[in-house]
Amino acid sequence: MAEEKEMNLFKELVWGKSINEFDAREIRSLLNLFDVLRTKLDERKKQLNKHADEKVATETDANDNSDNGGEENGVHP
């Protein structure tokens, strides 16, 4: 219920209501909403970075295990 109130306050802000029109309680609610959203974004960022790191490691392993016999681009030493 509180999150729904916070989202309604956010919508009012987006729709053009001035931050100066909010009272202290409403501003605290908005700050709480922004804190929750920031925490979720930070967690998502960690997940994406972990996924990207795993993908790079997998691609690197695949390149290291290729069947070129140590030759790069088919060039003989």
C-alpha cells in the first residue's frame, strides 16, 4: 500500500507537480521510493556484470581451446 502511494507521488512529480508543492512526509516517501529503486538497479547492475564476466570467460576459454594447433590465422612460423 505504501509503495502504491509512493508511486502516485512519483507520477505527480513526472506529470509536472513542483517538488516545492510536496510536504515533508511526501518528500520522505519519494526519497524512500528512490532508495528502493536505486537498490534494485544496483542489484540488477551486479547481475548483468556477473553475466557479462561469465560470457567473456566462456568466450575466452573457447578461443583458447580452438583447433588451430597454436597457429594464429593459419600463418606458419
